[in-house]
Amino acid sequence: GSDGLVHDVLLTIAQAGEYLGTGERFVRRLVAQRRISYVKLGKYVRLQQSALDAFIEAGRVPSE
């Protein structure tokens, strides 16, 4: 917003899998292998949308 804070959506593993179009298992593997940054809220694992966007960006292959 205009307050200068980044309002980053937190997604569940399931939502993250849907966002990436890959499914939960893939996301759980990324988390387990520390290939994507995640947020630990007690026993819950959440993924920031910006982290997912960064992951997508890192996988982008430029067109010829």
C-alpha cells in the first residue's frame, strides 16, 4: 500500500502448488530441499507470493 509496507500474500503449500501449476508434492520437495524460501509459523509452513514469483523468474528461459 501507500504506507511503504510490502503486503506479501502468504500461501499454503496447496495454494502455492496451484499458483505454480505444479501441485503440492513439488512444492513440498522444494521446501524440503531448501530451494525456495518459506515462512515457518509454528508448525505451519507458508510461502510468500514474492518468493514464488522469484522462483518463477529464476526458471525463466529467455526466448531466442
